[in-house]
Amino acid sequence: MILFISEKAGNNRCFCQNCIFARMKFLIVGLGNIGMEYDATRHNIGFDVADTFVLKNGGTFTLDRHAYVAEVRWKGKTFVVIKPTTFMNLSGKAVKYWLDKEKIPVENMLVIVDDLALPVGTLRLRASGSDAGHNGLKNIQLVLTNDKYPRLRFGIGSDFPKGRQVEFVLGKWKPSEMQSVKEMILKSIDAIEAFASQGLGKAMTEFNR
């Protein structure tokens, strides 16, 4: 039986067992490129955050359809964590497949992405927004047909000469940046947990300062 309880006029919320479970399940998407040549590069920071989150919660990744996948639990919530194997330009393929397979609502998905517009040491949670030229976000938006999905933007800075953006994005972190990057990875884990436990609005208030 499906039970609907009206919280206010015109806003019905389903409290059946399946829907309650769906609200307790989250898809965490770390964007990056597969291959050793991309390990520890700025463009793969999404993979690094996903790895750290899964390791902290005692999980391991296995190769599955379109992604490396891990499932972990934290405070009664289930997290399906993916690192797409489709390469950055086709990230939407993996995202759509795992959203559908796990029956996770898009508002319970958090995409972790590198961002040139933010300085190193900066995080920003957003409920929606343009792809800002990022090929991973661009493809997710194309496949989902909208840009209304939560994302965690991880600042990588823009300290590169004109015409060297690709080399910079696919390059390794500077030694002088490493301490800040490690701190921000740990702070990203806190942001993921806040997103799941407090909701996006409160998490944005806490982490977008």
C-alpha cells in the first residue's frame, strides 16, 4: 500500500517503504579519467575524494558497468560511490545508468568536480548551474537534459599561461599545494556527510563560507 501524507496544500510526499528507502540512499559521483597517467592530477580530484570517502567507511571499489563502484553505509544511510570508466567526456552515461539502476532520485546525487574558477583551498556546494566549460558536467547535463543536480566544486586554481589550460588541468599538483589539497579532500568528506545528513541547503551554508 502507498500512503501519501500532505504536508501542506499542493505538496504530497510519499511515505511508502520504497520511497523512504530511496531518500536514505545517495549516489556520489567522483569525476575523473581512468588510467595511471591521470592519477593524482587536478582533473581527477573527484576520483581522489571518492577514494578517500570509501576508504574512510571501510569500502572497496569493484569494476562494474560504466564505472568502478563501491557501496558504503554511514549513520543509517547508503552511499553508492562511482568513478566512471567512460572518461570525462561521457560521464553522463555512467551517471544515468547508476541513478536508474539504484533508483536514486537526482536530488540525492552529488557530483564532485574540479573547478578552474575557484582557487586552491576552496570548496563550493551548488544545487544547479552551468557546466562552465567542464566536459564532464557538460555531458551529465546533456544526458539528464537539465543542470539541476547537486555538485561539489573543488577549486584547482587557474595559475597557467595563456593557451596552457589543458596541460594545467591534466597536470600534477604543485608540492606547495599538496597540504591544502589534502585538507580540502578531508573537508569534502565532511561536505558529503553534511549533504546526506542535513540536506543541501544547510550544507551549503556551512561549507560555502
